[in-house]
Amino acid sequence: MKIIRKPQHAAEHSVAGNWPPDEAAAPWPILVVDDDPDVLAITRISLKDFRFSGRGVQLHFARSSEEALKIYHSVPEMALALIDVVMETEDAGLRLVEVIRKEIKDHTIRLIIRTGQPGHAPERVIIDNYDIDDYKDKTELTSNKLYTTVRSGLKSYRDLKLLEHNRQGLEMVLRAAPEMYLHSLDQPDQFFLEALVQIIRMCETACFLSTSGGEKHERIGGFIAIYNRDALEVRARWKWHPVEEKAELIWLTQELNKMGIQTGSGMSVLSDGRGILPLTVHGSLMGVVYLENVAHLAQSEKHLLELYAVQCAGAMENLRLHNALAEANHNAMRMLAVAAEFKDTETGDHVKRLARQTVETALELGFSQDEAQEMGRASVMHDIGKIGVPDAILLKPNQLTRDEFEVIKSHPGIGASILAEGANFKMALDVALSHHERWDGTGYPMGLKGEAIPLPARIVAVVDVFDALISVRPYKKAWSVLEALGEIEKLAGTHFDPRVVEAFLRTHRNRREKRGQTG
């Protein structure tokens, strides 16, 4: 099993207090605004050993509202401010409050007014008219009361930040979840990678919000794996390069079984900072997310990740069902194609050759692998309508009469009628209906012309005629490949789309070149 070092934390701020720096978390930043040097000194002494929630304080002193604003803007997130009222003007502190609340719109920082001249700023007037969190007369702020006031203010600030943190985390979950279901189901690896990156982004956001920039964490990385036949198969990795991945997966599988994840456990964070986030649907384990260096996660953050994991697992199940349905459709198409070719044993391999050359031509035209494969699957259905043509006509060894040829011409329409029953056979329907249309408009059944003919049908038209030419039929002998290629080239612009013919011919040239290289 790989050994993971615990994250090393470093406290680099000047913090009031004398605890060991490797145990110190980020200090609470506090702004003290007062033009009386004695008040500043007393505040420093009173809060020297102050700690709240395991953190000390970092005091920033200002003797005017102008200086206070400069310091405020220099600190990323000020937690609390102790503000005198009368400084460079009789209401300088109150003006500072209004700038922070109304202009800067910072409603998180806790603002405490403390004044030595309450007559200039009556308590009730200030509380009613200014967005402050407390009002104190300096004469009543003993060391103990100052401690209580600061502690109360920091607690309020921490709780607000926690609420904001959880709100942001929930927003991330709500934004990310729908995207998983909208993701292209033809790109499963991209789906897994994006899900993993989103989870790590949520962990890193939690790290940033919980430390306020004071702690340093080792980078967060890991992988997402699917659970298949009691084994894990990694589908995506991020910032994670284990030396012995196989051993890690074996350990993780054993750990999952030991923890009884299949019954629906939540996220587990081990003592060395490793995290295990199961992906379950209806109590069944679909997969797992393995993370490193996530010991900083709070329980609320784990809960948000668990919510996201539920959505992720649901999307995985959706992906699995989609693949199962797609495979069922492909099997149905293959069976229908076999049924269409069943009457003629001499053409049993025709649809296999047709599919292969359709894929090659589509790729040569610039289509993606997925798009080309879809065209290849549709091509095998091109003659499904021949099921409705009588054997006497279909297998006639002599030339067909005009009436018999009209019967043959009905097979595209019959095929389209069959395929119209399935919503997933749209491309196959286009191919079956239009593969006898001609580029110049003289084809059948509708006399479509040029680009009005669906492109998959234009590709299949070329491939189908070529394969028919080089194959033995009841009414003809097989042509040579060179003769057939010459005929296809001659019919470009009349029978066939010239661009498709060029791509088809290139596939044959490429094949000959490869044979020459290997031979």
C-alpha cells in the first residue's frame, strides 16, 4: 500500500500568542481603528493571548478612517473591526461603517463601535441608523469584556462564513449535477474526468474557505473508478500518479468490502488524509472516488460531496442503461440485416463489407469515429425492405421485366415503413429510403437530387454499387476491383456525389498503399 504523508501546515503570519508555529492555524484578522495610542496599546495587551476556535488574532492598527480603509483593502478578508467614532472628524468612524457596508457592500465583517464620547454618538441612534453589530462605551470595556466582545464577534463572523461556504458548496452541487445528465453519452471517459475534476474543485474550494489563506495544503488528487465484477477499473485520474496502481486498487477494493460500502456508506477520510467517496445507486456500488490530502474537510463539506456523489452515481447508471439500450438496438439492427440477407446465401457477407467500407469512407470525409460507426450500423439496414419482395423476383436469374423492376423499386419504401417503428433508427431509415436516389435526380423512389439526398445514403449508394459489381449475382458475374472502381469513378456527378466518390477511391488507394508497405 502506498504511504501518504500528512499535509504539512505552515503559519507564516505574525500571530498574537506563543503556541508552536506548526500547530497554529490562520489567525483571525482584526482591524482596530482609534486615534488614541493608549487605547491601541491596551487592546494589543488585552488580546495578546486571545484564541478562538483554535486560532489566534492578527491585529491591524489604524489611527484614522482613511488609514483604516487602506489596511482593510490590503487584507483579503477582515473578520472584525473595532471602530472609534470621533477621530479626524466627529463622525469619522460612522462614515467608515457606511463605506464598508454601503459602498464596498461587505456584510460579513463584524463591526463594533466603541466610543469614549457617547454624547457625540448616542447608542440608540447609532444602532437604529447604522449597520453595526455591537456598541460599547470605552469605559466599560475592561480586558475581560473586550475578550467577550471580540469572541462574540468572531463567532458570528465564523458562523456567517460557514453558512456562505455551505451555500457556495450547495450551489456548486446544483450547478454541476444537471451538466452530468446533459453530457454526451458517447464520451464516457470525458464524463468521468469532468465528474472527478468537479469533486476535486469542491475539495479545493473547501480548503480555501476553511483556511482563509493561512494554511498550506498538499495538492488534492485522485481517481474515479467503476466497480465491475468485484474489481475496480480506473476511468479518470487527476493530479495523481501512483507508483503501483494495481496494488492501490487491490487495497481499495479490500477496504470497500471491509467497510460494507455496498450497503450505502458515506464518505470516509482516513487518518493519513486519504478519502474514499462511494458512488452507489439503490444500495449497489457503481464506483468509487479516491482522493488524497483531504483531511481538512469538515463534516458539512463531506455531506455536500456525498450529495454530489449521489447525482454522479445516478448519471453513471443513466450511462450504463444508455449503453445497454444502444447495444440492444445494435443487436436488433444486425438481426434485421441478417433477416434481409437470409434469402440469398451468396450475399451473406455483403452487409459486413458494406458497413466496413461505409465507415472508412465517412472517416475519409472527415467525420468522427463515433459518427462513422453510426453510419456503418445504419448501412446494414439498407435493403431491409427486400423482406417484402417475392423470392421469384428477388432471386430471378434472368433480366427483370418492367413490372418486376417496379416491384423491386418498392423495397426502399417497405424498409422505411419497417424502420419508422423505432425512434432510434432515424439514420437507418434515411439510408434504406434513399440509397437508390441519384445525384442527378433520376433515382428512386422520390427522385431526390444532389444534397437533398441524406449524406449517409449517398455514401451507402457508392459502397453498395461497388460491392454489387465485384460480387457474383444470379444475373451476372463478378467484376474485377479495378473495373468496378473505374465504373464508380465514371458515374461521379451523375449517379453519385463526386465528393463521396473521391473519398471512396482514396480509401482504396490507402488500402493498396498499406498492402504495399506491409508486403
